[in-house]
Amino acid sequence: MIGQDHYAVLGLSKYRYKATEDQIKRAHRKKVLRHHPDKKAAAGSTEDDSFFKCIQKATEILLDPIKRRQFDSVDEAADVDPPSKKETLKGNFYKLWRPVFEAEARFSKVQPVPMLGDEKSTKEEVEKFYNFWYNFDSWRSFEYQDEDVPDDNENRDQKRYVERKNNAARKKKKTEDTARLRRLVDDALALDERIKKFRQQERANKDKRRLEKEAEAKKAAEDAARAKAEEARAKAEAEERAKAEKAEGKKAKEAAKNAAKKNKRVLKGSVKDANYFYEAGDAPAAVIDSVLSDVELVIAKIDNEELAALATRLSGRKDTKDVKSVYAEEVKRLQGDGKLKAGDAKTLLD
């Protein structure tokens, strides 16, 4: 009865691995009432009891959790074949592939299984879905398809041989099934328009980031060039100002020097015009030297502003007394300030 479809025998073909224990028991009772050998014999039927044995076997398998799982592992009637590339491109990806993954999900040790979703699914949801299937942890096994079953009457070596043979066959089928599922997921991934959309978005985002980075680099370079140019301009202006200020300072210094010379000439000219304060004819050389010496002493004790002020006061004065009065006032001021001692510049005092 290895090839028997236990769900079909009990009339549960449309339920298969989804059939509940209660459904299996009710289906069994219904079939027994109809196909029990005693009932058929009473009705005059000459049919053998082979189908009744199939009913009993199906019930035995499906009500035993371990045996049922072994049968469900190889129940091809519950499988859903994946659509071809051509079918997928012509049809609706989600409607075609959703039943495929739902059928495969029955073998998952981890429940619930992530759903395929639709065109509105987020990138995170889609990545989670495919990551789950690429790391699928299946409980599916292939004991039910063992070709040889160890007989208790066989010797130990024969039993070990049969077990090794069965284990090798199971391992091979498990490997093939894992590869089959991997190809299935690869095909779905390749045909999933969402993956293409996400990759396009990622490329667009990458290009955007690249352009933004290039724009930032360009702006930074422009800012640096502008700052450098501004620095050079400011430096040039500062140098020009310094040069101008230096020239202006030199000019002002020269002007002050010339003004001082002019003012000194005014001071010396004023005593000359006053005949060096000598009243009896032309002043002798000794008087001239003495007066000019005192004028030089006064000049040495005053700054340019004071010199200019003194020159202004003396300018235009021709009267000897007026000139001497101005000098006498200045000498007394300097003596009061401690810049001249008593007895200095006597020729300039009244």
C-alpha cells in the first residue's frame, strides 16, 4: 500500500495535509459503515475486503502523527508546481506564485511563514520573505519511500545493510529536494518585479547620492577657491593700504618736518626782525649768537605742535617788545613745566 493515496481513500482529497483529526475519524466511520465486510456479506455482496483494508491502512497512517508526517512529506498531490517564466510574464506573478509558496510552507519548522505579499509590499518585507526561503528549515523527510523495510527475522548484518541503503536514499532525496526548493526560490526572485523596482530605486538613490556628493565636492572646491581668492584680495588690499599708509606716513612725516623747518625759520626770523632785541644799531655777532642759541634751546624743549603754536603767535609780529613778550611768556611756561631751568634763555626774557 506504499502507492496508496490515503486521503483519497477516505474522501479527503481536497483537504489533504490540512485535514483535522476529527475530519479523518468521521471520514473513517463513514467509509466503514459502507464498506465493512460484514455489512457487504449481509447484503449479499461477493466483493473481497481489499478496499476495507485500504480504509483501515489509511486511517492508521493518518491518525498516527509520525506516520502521517512521513506520508505528507512525499504527498505529491499536495504539491503545487511553479509556473514557467512564460506563464509568469503573461499572468499575475502574485496569483501564480502565492499557492506555490503556501504549499511549500507546510514543510517549515518555523511558523508562521512570511507571506509573498503584493506590489505594495515594502523592501524590508520582500527581503524578509526571500531571506526566509533562502534559509528555509524543512522538516520534510523521505522514510515513507524506503524501498526495503528491515525484517525482524533478518540477521543483524542484513538489517544494517538495509538501513544504510535507506539512509543513503533518504539523504540523496533530501539533497535533491533542497536543491529543487533553491531553484524555485531563485526563479521567483528573478521574476519578481518588486526586486527589479527596488534595484532600480537603489541605483537611482546611489546615483542621487553620487551626484549630491559630486555637487558637494564641487561646491567645496568653489568655496575654497573663492575663499583663497578673497584671502588673496584681502591680502593685496592690506598690502596696498599698508603701502599707502606708509607713503602717507612718510608724506605726513615729511610735511611735519617741513612744517617744523618753516616754523623754526619763523622763530629765527622773528628775532632777526626784532634785531635780536638789540637797540643800539646793528646787533653784534655775539648778541646774535646768544639770542639764536636761546631760540634753539626753546625749540629743543617743545614739540611740533607747541612749535607751530609759538610760530603762529610770532607770525606777523614786527615790534621788538611784542616779539620778546611772546618769547618771555613761552620761556616762563617751560620753566614752570620744568623743561627749562631758571637762568636759561635769559636773552628771551623781559
